[in-house]
Amino acid sequence: MYVTALDSSLPSQYSEYSTIENLLNNLMIEEWNPTQMYDRYYDECQPIECTYTIITRNNILYVITTLIGIIGGLTRVSKILVPISVKIIVYCIRKWRNRVVPQISIIQT
């Protein structure tokens, strides 16, 4: 393997005797540029969609109030839908029992 040394005439924050550990601890970065230029990023990359995710842990109070809300909502919906469903079923059963079946009588001559 052929390896060449870096040009020592270029300015650097590291000396030519810096250890690899020192370079790695500083992530081999010569100079940090803390300014964020989102407009340049979007001009260059032109992403179709941009999303982000916030990961949180729900505490016990949030879980309990959510469950109470879900149970309350299901109770309210069932109070409305169950009587209507029972009326429809009873109507269909009564209509089925009271149906008139036409009888065809055959007259022999």
C-alpha cells in the first residue's frame, strides 16, 4: 500500500506530530462552521418531502386519560347504535315471520 504524507505547508490546527487519537477526538475537522443554511440545502438537494419525528414517552397520566376518553367515546357510540341496530333486526324478523307465501292449488279434472 502506497501512502503519502499530507502537505505540511498548508495551515492546520494540528501539528505534524499530532496523534491519531487527537485527530479522531476532534473528528478530523479543521474548522467548525456553525451557521445553518437551510435555503442552500433545499436549493441543492431539492427534496420532494421533508418530515421529522418526535419520539416521546407517554406518562401514566396521559395513558389513563386517553383510555378513559376512548371508553367514554365507545360508550356514547354504542348508546346510539345499539338501539337502532336492535330495531332494525326486530323489524326484519317480524317481516320474515309474517310473510305471505302464495299457495298454488292444482285442480284435477
